[in-house]
Amino acid sequence: MRRNTLISAGLFVVSAFIAPYASAESLVFQGRVEAAERAELSSRLDGVVAEILFSGGEAVTAGQTMIRLDPSDAQLDLAVAEARLSKARAELAGAEREATRQEELFKRGIASDAVVGPARTARAAARASVALAEAERARAELDVSRTLIRAPITGVAGQPMTAVGAFLEAESGAPLGEIIALDPVILAYRVPYATRLATLAASGAPTLDALFERISLSVELPGSVTYPYRASPDNASASVDPQDGTVTVRAPIANPGALLRPGMEITVRVTIASPESD
């Protein structure tokens, strides 16, 4: 019985929408602004916070240094790694000379396999030691670079979530701050599924993607201020909310002046072009 009632209601809404489609139809929904992208600042290195280079609310660019850790330990580890690499290279040079000399003597029939073999083994071991030392130096250089915690995306910084002098543990993964991208942002508004079916049927569009191509969105901000940019939806939620029977439609919109902020309540006016206007 409930299923039949829902079907009847849906057909009623569909029939109510078909007639007005001789011209563009406008629908109004309440919505909100969402961030298109968010990123957390985190440390991949254990260390002490030496400097925090943001206070929150300012625009930052990808790659910008946000937090600086005390580099003393990392720089010391790098110096040790470089010394080990120098030693390994010196030992390799000696092993190369000895192996070459023994091979030359072997060709002349002076040295035996019992002498040449160990010389070659020592050379191979020395080469492996150099490769290991180079890897250790690369790791140490990476750790030095990680003493500078940089912004992973361009956006607006939130408040710092740490303090100068705090000891950070990389394994904890605790966020140290957040960056929110504000251009573009996402408009999200909820549409009753029956309305979605009605709109699709009345528009004559064969698919939802085709319907989206006919939709233009305008935004009204709090205080009845009309936002100067328009948008088109590009996706809808895959499931219907069982509580209210709606789907959430999302649309990216330009926000060069950062007037729109995530969490802001807005009114979305949906204008649907009729088949005659194609």
C-alpha cells in the first residue's frame, strides 16, 4: 500500500512539472557551501616545533612553509651519513685498485684464482657499502627537508593546532593545522527524489548527465545578496536519504574573492532550459 502511494505521489509531481516546460523552469532549494578540497598539516618526522609561520585565516600557496621543526638532530644525522658515504667511497677505491691489480696479475699468470676471487668479492662488497651509504644519506637529506612542514594545497589556513616547543611524534599523525581550498567551492543542495524524477521526465533529457547540461544555478546569499557567478551541477549522491527521500546535488562554482565560505547557508535557484530552447 505504501509503495503504491509513493508511486502515485511521484506520478502526480511528474505531471505537475510537464506542462510548464514550454519555457525555462525555475526551482528554489536551500543549500550550503562545501569546501572543494581540504588538507591537514602533519609531521612525518619526530621533532620539536621551533617556529609556526601562520596564525590562521591567511591565504597560503602549495609548498609554502607553515611550520619549522628544530633541524639539529636531522642535520647531525645527515653529517654522519655523509661521513659514512665518504668512508665507503674511499674503501671502494682501494678495493677497485686491488681487484684490478690482481686481475692483471692473473692474466700474466702470476696470481691464482685463490687470490683474484677474494679481491673481486671485496670489490663487490665495497660497491654495496657505497650504495647503502648513498641510500642512508638520501634518507638523512629527506629528514632535513621534512623539518619544514609545507602547505600541500593552495587555500586559506585554519588555526594552528600545535605550539612552539611542542614535541611531535610522526606516528601519532596528529593534525597541526588545516588548509581549505576556497576557489572553487561546492554548492550542495537537497532535492526530493520525486522532484528529480519529474524534472528528468519533463525535460526530455535521456540521462541525468544530459539534464545537468540544461541546468544553470544562481546563488542568493544571506541578506538577499545575489552572487555574481553561476554554476552547473556535476554530480548527485548515489543513494536516497531514507529520512526525507532526498538526494544531494553538488556543483562547483568559482569563488575568486572567497566570498563563499564552507558551512554558509545559501539559496540555490535552479533554472532548467526547456527542450525548445536547445
